[in-house]
Amino acid sequence: MQISYLKNTEWKNLKNFIKKNIGNNILSKKKFTSYWFSKNNKNWQVQIAKNKKNQIKSINFFIKSRVKFYDKKINAIFTSVAYSKKEIRKFGIIGKILINLHRKYPLVFSLCGNKDSLPINNILGKKIKNTKLNRFIYINKSNCLKLVQKKFRNKIKMDFKKTFSNSDITTTSAKSIPKNINNLWKIFSKEINICVIKDYNYLVWRYKKSPFQNYSFFIFKKNNKLIGFAVIKLQNTKFGLCARIIDIIVNPEYFKEILNEILIKCNKIGVLFTDFIHIGNIFNANFRKSGFKHCTNKSYLSKIPNLLSPIEYREWTNSFHIGGNLINDIKLKLNSNIIWFTKGDGDRDWPTISDLK
């Protein structure tokens, strides 16, 4: 088997491979895939394994990001979609590809592993104590329970804190990214050692121009000074709208108050629930204080579906691994309070084929 990076001339073969083996997936749309996994249809972040007949037998997609790593700025990757045809899985092609990535890149992040990828992630990456995918949720309307399977509805307690605005923070909706967001990002990320660098250029690429996605932006000011910025995705279901906080950049001094303002705004829109998915525990107390609750199996809040287009009751694993040659080369005191990633950083916030209809 020959392992190489995808060439532009091989796109049609890749598209056919995806449709035959993965199904009607968003990755079969070149506008989307080239935006996420290449620059001007060059330097594809897609590895393929081909046999002697030039037939694709394995694929591996990864997302490149510029990351803050303590006092450095480095290139890192998030693993994404990997797949091998059954007849060659015994050769461990995907494992060989991933080993190569972990040797090549200083940091490799893997989240929401499945039964096939988790064993590889456990070998190549490190788990960090108390670090996993968190989902915090606020139920805005009792009709939210219609999203839940009937057998779990009466197990969910509806004792959510009421929201009232008593601050002098002004909240406005916007269609563009604030030009002075870089200063706010520096304030927000000061106490975080490992995170994606979310400067103005990144935010425009990720949220303003991202194909097949529509985001709402909230801007928060106090005394006419920018203190917060939030990216919201509104998802429609047959039971009503749901608000997903995809990203948030705030002055930590006002974090709780800004979350409260988001909930008030979402109440006015009339959403069923508002949620936020992230990795890292540094700001969790702010979510709890503002009325959000941690989704767990014990509270049954995890039964409120995360996958809404269409509604699915399948749950992601909450696994998170960090690997790469930098992790293996130096001794790090990694903990859940120095790491921060949001749902929008990897591949957890992609549109589905249903979103395009």
C-alpha cells in the first residue's frame, strides 16, 4: 500500500470512496472539504492509502490549527475522519498513518473517540485527569422535553434558575467580527496554556466565511468597551429552535454576567434550550452560577439530544487525548484548568446533509 497526501486530481476518486463507504456525508461536498482541509485546493490535509491499481483503500482527514502552547505559538492538528475498507484493516494502515502524524506534529488532539479510534488514541495520546468533553445546558422552555425520549422525560428535573437582567452590560447582535477582538482574546486566554489562537483572522475564517453554516454573533460592551463576544448557532427542529453556543470570548471578570445576557437573548428568541460544549474546567463555575447545568447520565440531562439535524439519540463519547512529539519530549504538568477547546475547534460542529436541504 502506498500512503500519500491527496492531490487535486484525485478528488473525484476520494468523493466516490466517501459515498461508497461512509455514505452521503458532508465530506463529499468539495466546497466544504476543500475549505476545511486545504488551501486553494493545495496542500490537502487528507491522507490516502492506495493499492497497486491506484484504488483508494484508506482515508484520514485532519484539521490544522495555530495553537497557543504556554508561551509559544505552534502548528497543531485535530484528528478527524479516518476509514479503511474491511479487507485491509488487518494491515493497520490507519494506525501507521496516525503514528506518522504524532511523530510529525508537536501537538495532536483527538476527541470523541469511537470503538475503532479509542484504542489507537489511548496508545498514541495521553489522557489528562478530569479532562473530558463537557456539555452545559439551560432549559429555556419546558417544551424542550418533547425532544427527549418519553421514557426519560419524567426523570429530568426542571428546576432551572430564572434569568433577569440587572447589569449595565449592553448586548447587540452583529453580522461581523469586532475588529478589536484581538485585545479581548489576549485577556480571555491569559490564564490558558493550551488552546486554539482565536484572533480576528481565525474567527472570520472559522465562523464568518465557513460554508454551509449560519452563525449569529453577540457583542457585549460595558461603558462602550468590548468585554465579550459569542458565536451562536440556532438549530431548528420540529419542536422549535435550539441555541448552541459554539464559541465565547470574554473578559473573565464578566463571564457569569455575559452568560446571563446570552440566556436572556435566547429567551427572547424563544429557544427550547441553550447549551455549550467544551473541554477544560477553568470556567465551569461561571456556567453553574449563571444557571446552566452539567449534562450527566445521573441527572438525565444527557438525554436531551445533542444531534439535532436530524434529531438523533446517539451520544458522543466524552474522551479527549493529547499527543504529538512535543508531549513525549518534555515533562508537562497537564491539568484540566490550563486547557480550553470549544465545539467549534475540531469537527464536532459540522453541518449535515440534512442542513443543506
